[in-house]
Amino acid sequence: MPIRQSLSGRCRAILRSSRKVLVFVKLNKESKDHPEHNMSQRSVIVSHSYQSSVPVYRLPVELLIFIFVLCTGGADEVPRIPSTLSRVCRGWHEIVRSSPGVWQYISLDDHSLSASHCQADIWLKFSQFQPLDVHIHLTDIDSLLPLLSPLLSHIYRWRRCTITGKLEEQFLLPSPSQNPSRTVLDHLAITVRGSLEEHVSTLPIFHVASPSFTTGADVVTSQAYKVSIRVDVLHLPISQHMTTLHLRTLTIVENDLDVVPDTLHLLNFLSFCPYIEVFHFIGFPHDPPTPSARDPFPVVILRKLRSLVLCCTSVMRAILSHIDTPALTELSLEHLNSEFRPGRPGKYSLGEDGDSEDEANDFSQSPWSDHATGMGLRSLIKRSKPPLEILQMDYADMRTKDFLWCFDRLDNLQEFRITASDMSNRVIAMLAPCHDSIPLPRRKDKNRVQEDTPLRIRLPRLALLELCKCQRLPGDDIVNALRERVKYINQFADSGACSILSSVTVSGCPDFKPRHVMALSEILGAKLRASALHV
């Protein structure tokens, strides 16, 4: 029979043993219909049943389904048994397609990622809501995420995930019946190792860490069983090999200086994570590559993103300029300052509003990265108009005119922390009340203050301010700006139009002296946390 040629020895053995199952069924039926039969008579029934030949086509549907499930369970050597069974005859085709239990075991490999994606879609469709056993066989570690991507949105159905080949790991999950809360993929952490390790991966000392699956219940709501996945890759997956990932937190770490920043590749990967709420990107401050005019960067829409961290990268402008984050409330820019200027001019050399040199001519140790950070933040705010509440700049800086542009538009900002900035007195003065400025006729690059307009205040919701290691920030200007701000806010305290400063920290600023601490203490009282370096 064709089925005997296609199902492997294990499956044929199960079909042969079906007669024993029939004996058990028949024996139970005879016992109920004729309770007077003794054991010797039952033995005759058993002996006769073994001698008789029962054609497969006469097996009851329930028994066929039972046999098919046994055939498919854990059959790594024949991963597509349900598909083979469904092609034997029309009757089996209908039985297999209407039996979700036959499709509970999914075995994928990376010989053809597109074929594996098609297989996963079929298995997920016909298994309906049954629990799943997942088996992944890898010959290339970079294939893990593409193979898992169509299955991760159904992770709440997983019972077991087994990875073999290039990586070895087994991950067990409580079945849906044992875990009534919904299992969700909470965090995906990707470490990019770079192409150099690809060449040394055959050495005995080379070791790529297995993907680490960790789980835990949500201690706050107890409504979700959260799964976190950590994966090491040589390169981020390309878009042609991915399907949409449903996860809350994404972390991407460039783990080696050999990793060359590829913004287009990164943005394309982000486009398959549209539901993330938290994104951390940690890289290396390389000279950014010149974007190709033939392959422009896409704008990635991340409607649910609430928290963004960019750290140690030189492509901050490209990232900030090409994401749409209308729900962003927290932005952390860390260790972006760089003293070197890129050897090649980038895509943004000309044409964008604000790309001209800073008219303030304030000193900066990192003018290029200040320019890139400021222009990236401008683009993000202009496109998304995010309700930003927390802005943290740790060894990250902007030009004076970028601070002014951003402060004029961040009306929801509640916390502002900045460390190791070259900001001048002009920036801290922006926190004091001011009049609106209007452009002078025929001189669009210059403004004058319109003093007949009422005073207003920038960052009206600011409640927490931290200034740390700001080397060029004058202590007198800090005191004057905050004194005027507090005086102005006190006039409108009852109306709720402005927030009162609840915490101010000044530390590590060389020009902030004990007399400045005393002056601010009179204004802020216990709300001030300050240290003076020099007398």
C-alpha cells in the first residue's frame, strides 16, 4: 500500500497494533452484552480476534484518529506526517483535516524558511486551539528567530519547545489546563555578535550561548504567565524571513566592535515588532555608514511604544528620525557623545530645518553627536508629537538651539535629567519665564523678543530637575533661572496651569558653589539636593 511506503516503520507498527486495540474494544463490548461469559470464553474471543484480519478501511473513525495522533507525536524523522496521511484517500483527508489533535506536533527546520513558514501556518490553522509541541532543528543559529516568528503569537498554546542541531535546548510550559492565565511573550533580548565570530565558529573554543527561555507569573496582576527569550545571532534576521512578532519589550545589543551599524536592517526588523511598548538599543559608537539613495530608510510605526532607550550608538539620528511613536512617554539617551566627526557625509548633510550651524556658537566637546542627537529628537517630536513625560540625557547632549526648539514643544515633560552636558547659561535660562519671540523682517535666522506679550513658561509640567556634571553651567544662572521660575509658578499654583518643582538636584557642576546652594535652599527648601565642588 502507498501508506506503508510513506509513513516509516514506526507508523506501520502502530497500524499493525491497531488490531490489539480492536480486541480490547471488542472484549469490553462482549463483557457488557454477555456478562455470563467466563474467562475461558473471553480467551476464545481474543484468540479469534488475533487470527482475524481487520482491513484499515473498516476501522472506526475514532480509532483512526487515535492512531493518527500516535503516528504524529514526536515523529522528528517524518515531520510532515499529517500532510502525508491526508493524501492517502478522500476519507482520510477529511478525517485528518477535521482532527485538531493530529496537528499538535510542529517540527520545522531551516532548509527552506519560506517552506517552514507555510508549514507552520497550515499546522496552526488545523490544530485550532489545541496545545502544541514545537521542535526546531537548526543548521544556522540566525534561523532561530525566523523559524519561531510565526509560532510566538501562539506561545500561550505551547507545551514544549525543543531546539536541536546548532543549538540544544528544551523548554517546558504549563499546559493551558494547568495554567488558566494567558501565557504571553514579554521580552525578547537579541545579542548581535557580528560577522567575525562567523569565521571562528568552527574552532573548538567557540561557543554560542543557547537561547535562554525564562518564565514567571506577573506579580502585579497575576493575569499573565510571562516568557522571556534571549537569543545570540550573528546578524539580525532580514525582513523576507520574518513574520510579525507579538511582544512587549525588545532589547538589541551589539556585542562586538566588529558589528557594523546597519540602520536600514534595524528599522526593517523593528517593522515586524509593531506592538512593542519598551525598546532598548545598545550599540557601539562606530562611524555610521552612508545611506543609499536607492534604498531609503522606512518610517516604522510603533504606536504602543512608551519607553525608548538609545545607548552607545552613532546612528541615533537615523533611528529617531525614522520611528513614529505617538504614545512615547519616556526617552533615555545614554553615552551618545562622541568627539570624532564621521569620515563620510551622511544623508542629512543638507536640507532639513535646523541643520545649519548653531547660531549661539556655544562650546561643545562633541559637536557632531550634539548635532545628530538634536536633529533626531526634533524629527521625532515633529512627526509623532509624543506626550513625553521623562527625558534623560546621560552623556548625551544637544546644541543650544535644539534645546530651545524641544523645550518649546514638550509641554507634558515632568522629569528632566541631564549628565555631563556642555550646556551653557543660555540653556538653563530657558527654564525661566520668557516672552514669545517673533522673526525679524527679512532675517529669518534671527529672532527678537516681543515684550508686549504676556510671560509664559517652558516645560510647564516640569516637577523634577537633575543637573549632574555640567562642566560649563554657571551657578549664578542656575539660581537666577530657578528663582524666577518658582516666583512665576507660585502666582498660578491654584489654577493648575503649571507644576511646582518637587525635586531639584545639582551635583558635580564645578561652578556651583556653597553660596549657590544656600541661595537655592532659601527658594526650594527640602526640595533641593545639591553638592558644591568648590568654595
